[in-house]
Amino acid sequence: MQKEDLKLTLIQSDIYWRQPEANLAMFEEKVWEIEGQTDVIVLPEMFQTGFTMEHEGVSEPMNLSTFKWMKQMAAQTGAVVTGSYIVREKGEVYNRLIWMQPDGQFKSYDKRHLFRMANEHDYFAEGSDRLIVEWKGWKICPLICYDLRFPVWSRNVNLEYDLLLYVANWPAVRVSAWDALLKARAIENVSYAVGLNRVGADGNEIDYNGHSAAYSYKGETLAFSDQEEILSISLSKTDLNAFRQKFPAQLDADSFTLNT
């Protein structure tokens, strides 16, 4: 079923440091604070631990506690629930985003660009495949944090997607880059771009100030927040399609092949 308007709900929150059970309980409370029906509920990067390289004791195989919690939340709310957490699989550890639908069907995306300044590449295996999902007539490309700095990976070739969606733990000290790049990704890809960041301080004493935001295909600010809150945004497919017809910049885009 296609929806002309897609409602996203971003849960911009502090995160208990390396405490999966506490975070699942906290986010569950916040999910039930959402007013009205929504189509997609978005949680931050590593929402059950915070951005930690110490994955021993907090990584999980697929189909365990966090996965089952996401499945339950999606079924009970009737919305997609998405966010990333630490997954252990076949001897490797991944910063993995799960796209969980209400019917229990799911897809996953493993973070492609690992944040070497925190040595993430020494602790996690990088992903090799980009994900584009279809939900209620919308095509959505979900990515993770540091991926935002690499425009080739997110390039909207032949308008493959309508919405570029980032989940993040992006520190306050570099938030000006987050603001600029998220808006740029919307403009250059003739799509909506939405990013969810966290707030608070983590166990490494790194501060986060949110700046979760939604930008239109023209770079217009549709929503913005720098405090702990639940932020809902409605995106218009009609407006997007009308702009693409009026300003078909995608027809002049450079063609290329991405080697992964």
C-alpha cells in the first residue's frame, strides 16, 4: 500500500552506557509515549549500548534479546522499528542496522564506513552491501553515522530511493559537519534526508547534542532538535515527485560503477 505522506518518529535520547537491558526498557517507555500512529520508529546507532568498541558481553547473535525486542515493538505499534546494535555472527562482530517490519519480516545493513578515529575498524567487520527497502510505497536507504561523510556510497543513482535515513552517535564537537553533510545529501540526491543522533554523554566522556533533523530535497529544514525528545515528521511523496519532474537534476548525474 502506497502512502502519499510517510510519518517518521525519531527518538533522540541519552543512552545508558553498555547496559542493554536498561536501554531496551527505556526505549520501550519512549515508544509508548509516541502520540498517534506512525510509519517508522527510528532509534540511534548502537542504541542498546552507546558507541562502544568493547563488544565483549554486550554483542548478541541474531534472534536474541534485542532482535526479539525490535520484533515485538514493531508488531505492537504497527510501525517499522529501525536502529543499529552490536551483532555477533560467524566469528565476526558487526555494527548492524535492523529494519524490522510489523509482520516480523526484516532486513539488515552492516555499517560500511567504520570510524577509524575510534579504531572501530579494529573491532568490527565492515559491511559490503548497501540496503534499499520499500515501505508503504516509499523507497528508503538506511545508513549509519560515519557513512554520512562518503557521498559516493549514498549516491541516488536513477532515483533508487526517496528517503536517505541515518542513525548516529555523532559527537557535539563535530556537529557542524553533521548539519552541513546531512543537508548536502538531501540536495545532491534529490531526496529527503533524515538523521537521528543521540544526546547526553557516553562512558568515554564524549558529549552529544543531537541535532537530529529532516531536510527536503531542496535543503529546507523540516524538523530539528538539539534536546532529548521524541520528534515526528511527515514527508510528502506528492511534493517530492512534483519537484523531481520540475527540476530533474538526476538526468545529468554522472554514471559510475561502485566496486565494493
